[in-house]
Amino acid sequence: MSISIALHLVAALIWVGGMFFAHQALRPAAAEVLQPPERLQLWVQVFKRFFVWVWLSIIVLLATGYWMLFSVFGGFANAGMHIHIMHGAGIVMILIYLHVFFAPYRRLRHAVIVQDYPDGAARLAQIRKLIGLNLLIGLAVVVIASGGRYF
């Protein structure tokens, strides 16, 4: 259990921490110092690297989460409400991420390639909102997962 919970926590930290950094630090700094074409190119490159880590985090979170759920807690019936909330919110976060990856991010990459910067800016704004939503859910999951059984 100690290895699986450690891996689970590291994966969550990478994903949620990465979203926090990108949304609260990188985004405002990039908007302040870069012109739209360079800013959009930067975001394509940032997402290209970060999304590899998100895919890995999702795999680790699902594998370790279900392993602990079924081997330690004995399944959903024996898990506390905080585990159910964490599970449901995690699935929602994954679905939001899949949408970001396969729709607006794909369109952002294409817009940068064809130098359609207004469309790229619209896709980036859409991604920003969805990552902001996922960040809020992720922060709530951290609170629920870490303190849920004490509520």
C-alpha cells in the first residue's frame, strides 16, 4: 500500500501542481511579455511536454487508485464517502482533460501551424477555462482525499 499511495500522490501532485503553475504563474507572465504569435507557440510547446506527464499521471492514478480500492478497501462497498467523491471527481477531471487534449488543443496546434492567431487565441482561452475548472476540481479532490475521512 505504501508504494501505491506514494505513486498515487506523486501523480496527483504532478497533474494538479502543473495546472496550478501553468494557470497562475506561466499564463499571466506569458501574456505580459510575449506577443500573441510567440505566446501561442509557447503554449503549444508547453502543452506538448506537460500533456505527456498528464497521460502518465492518469495511468498511474487509475492503476494505483483501483488497486488500493479493491485490494485494500475491498471494493466500492467498503470505501468511505471521501473515496467515492475522489473517484467521481477524478473521472470528471479525466474526461475534461480528454476533451482538452482531443479538441481545443488539437485545434490550437493547427491554428499555430497555419498562423491563424485569432483562432489560436480562442482555443487557448477555451483551454484556459477548462484547465481552470480542472484545477478547482483537483484542489477540492486533494482536500477531500487528504482530510475526507475526518470530516
